[in-house]
Amino acid sequence: MLLLAVAFLILFVLIGAAAYLPGPVAAAAAVAIALWLAVFAVRERRRHDSPRKA
């Protein structure tokens, strides 16, 4: 439960910081983060879907 509270606190701090950025800068940062998460998800899926070597 404490971990969830800390995660929300960090999320709110990041959202508050993004409110002071110009729109295009915040949008570029959001796109960069989304691409990073997409690449991570694809790599994890490939790693878990590949047959394990014995």
C-alpha cells in the first residue's frame, strides 16, 4: 500500500512539473516516453515468448 502511495506521489509531481512546460515540449516528452515503453514491451514479450534453451 505504501508503494502505491509513493507511486501516486511521484506521478502527481511529474504531472505538476509538466504543467509548467510549453505544450510542444510536454508533447515531445510524452511521445519519447511512449516510444520507450513500447520498445520495452516488445522486448519483454519477445524474451518471454522465445523458447528456453536447456
